[in-house]
Amino acid sequence: MEEILEILSELHPDVDFENEEGLVDRRIIDSLDIVTLVSEIDDRLDVTIPAEEIIPENFNSAKALSELVRRLDEE
């Protein structure tokens, strides 16, 4: 999860990503941020996020995103 928090913090250093649970719902991150996240996760963690997994529920919090990456990495 630390790497996910680092990537998120590089996008928006002013957001408390450890506690925020409405990143998409509250429009803290937008579609361009999500594209960047998907790319950075692929580059840094070697985990490809398929298009069908790019849904708000998977990007609303660092925890949800971390769980997505963990699940995809296990497949």
C-alpha cells in the first residue's frame, strides 16, 4: 500500500489519502488522474489494470486501489 500512497501523493500532495474514501465520488481525482494511476501502477508495480476494473469503487480510496492491485497481482 505504501507504493500506492506514494503514487497518489505525487498526483495530489495536499490530500490525506490514508483516510479519504471518496476520491472519485468527491471528485478529488478525475479521469486523467486515473489514467496516470493505471500507468504508474503498471510501470512501478508491474500490474496491469484491465479496462473492466476501472470503476469508481476500485479508485475511491487508497485501500480499495491497493486491494485491486493485490488481487490482480495474485491472478
